[in-house]
Amino acid sequence: MLLDYWLLKGFGANALALRLPSILSAGLMLWGGLEFLQKRRYQAIWQFSLIVCYLGQATLMYYAGEARPYMPLAGAAAGAFTYYILIPEERRSWSVLTLGWLSILWGAAIHPYFAFYWLSLCTFGYFIAVYERRTKPSWKAAIRHVNIPLSIVGFVIYFGIASVTWLAHSPKLSFNPFQWVPPSKLYEAFVETSHFQFLGKLGSSWMLLTIAIFLVHFCLNSNAKKFSRPLIPPCLLMWTAILLSVYVSWESFVHHYWILPRQWVASLALIPIAFIWSCAELTDMISRIYTDARWFIPALCLWLIANCAYPQAISQSHAFLVAILNRSSSGKFVPPPGSALPNDNGEWVALANRNVASGGPVSQVFKYYYQPKSGR
């Protein structure tokens, strides 16, 4: 919010300038995902497939073009994942070092939710490194994996900002958690139109497939487990991302705040990485028996994404562009008097939309939105 304030002061109501933090964060997210696939030495087709997945996450792409602090959380999470999935010996390149420091410091400075993802992804990365036998399970190895200097700087930034903002001023809320996403639509919103938007209704099937992979893996003998073993880490990443979203929603529920799809944006950035990682490992496993799988499975993935996600994404984009092109000024905005200020969030949104439609400057009346009722 401070960045947007400074950009607003410096560039005025410039559409590109105000969205620059989100646009750059989208680049950070893509950098994190592609860097991971390159370090794993997967085929270039998988890097292209990841880009296609991200473009199919229409909700995620929407926040990439918004002047609000959600996309930085997605970019920081993807970058932190790649940094911590690598052991210290694999982080020596300037690209990885820069990605790691930039992601951690950006996430620590920008959003309270980042703490959950930071801790979880660091733990996940070390666990997978041990699982893949790239490092040994010891306190020394764990401390090296965490990177103490980076963690201290990130910790100071995170709690330094928190101490003068959300930790110092925690309002008691009384919103209905299901006001915007009713319980009957929660699963659909969570799976089909958010986390697995690039797969649509196949998202549920993919979740069931990962559960089946877990069950089959633990039922196999030690020799057979050698083949299914590489499939476990990407499945765990997917479920880690899902559980983090559930946790954030639970926090909203217990604090009487709205459960909103935008709270899941960091997981929306991680799940396409998990999906492509799974598909790449599945391709390597099947190609040992059926060599044509090296091109058939990537082609199938691209077809599924294009068939499931792109019609909806194109339709949403077209409707959005038409609304912008057809928008016209509705005359001068006249704010309501102090005695007639909106009483709820919906009325404030309607008033803000009237201000937008007028095409004029932002009215001073909206300063009252951020003040408690007793201060009006």
C-alpha cells in the first residue's frame, strides 16, 4: 500500500505505474517456477507448459494486473519454494542467490500471510532434500538449509513492519465468513475456479490421482518403490499448498473475517509448479517402457489445459475489455454528506464504482472508510 501511495504521488493515477509491483511480482513468480525446472534439467517443453498453466490460472492473472498486494505474495512464494527446494551447494549461482534473497525480503515486507508460506516451504524443501538423499538429516544440515543471515534479515523486516501495523492494531471483526463464498459453493470455488482453474473440473480428479499415488507407493515393495518414489515430492507440494490455503481460510473463519479466493493466491502460484513437476516425473517413469511418452504426455497436458481453462479465461478477458472500452463518464461525482455515509462494505464498493464511472479524481469521502464508526 505504501508502494502504491508513493507511485501515486510520483506518477499520478497511471494505470501501469500503480500495477508495477504486481506485474514485477508476476515476473518473480515465473522466474521462480522456470528456475526450478531448469535446475531439475527437465525438458524445455515443461517450461513452456508451466507458462501455459499460469496463463490458464485466470484468477491469478487477474491479480497480476491489479494494484493490490496479492500478487507479491504469489511471486515471493514461488521464489521461496525454488530457493528452499535446493540445498546450499545448489544455490551458488547468482540467479538462485538473487531469487532467494529477493523473494524472502519481498515477501517479508509485503504481506502477513507470507510467514506461513516461508516456514512451510523451508521445512518442505529440507524434508524433500533428505527424502531425495541430497542432504543428510542433521541439525547442522538443517541450519545451513535455513540460511541464518537471510532469515534474520527477513525476520527483522517482517516483525518490524508488523509491530507498527497489523500486530499493533488488531480490530475485532464481525463479518460473515461465507458472505462472498457460500458453503454450498466453497468446494467449487476452492478447486475448480481457484487452485485448479487451469484444469477446471479435472482438478478434483487430479487430487484423487495424487492420493492414489500415495497409497500405491506405500503398498509397493522396496524395488517397485524406486519407480514411484520421484512422484511423491510434487504430490506433497500440491497438498502443502492446499493445506496452507485451508489454514488461511480457517484463520479468517475464527476471526470472523471473509473467506476470499484472493487469500489463496500464493497457493495458486505453487500448484501449477507441482502439476508440471508431477507430469515431468510421470513422463520419465513411463518413457522407460513407452518411449513416445516423452512427447505424448506433454502434448496431452497442453491439450487438457487449453481445453479446460482457456475458453473461460478468454471469455472473462473479452468481457473485461468490452466493459473498459464501453465505459463512459457518468458526470461529476457528488459524494454523500457525512450523515448519509454507507453503512456496510457493499455500499462503499457501490459508491467507489460511481466515483470510477464519473472519471474524476478520487473523492476525499473515502477516507472515512478507513476510520472506525465512532470517529466519523
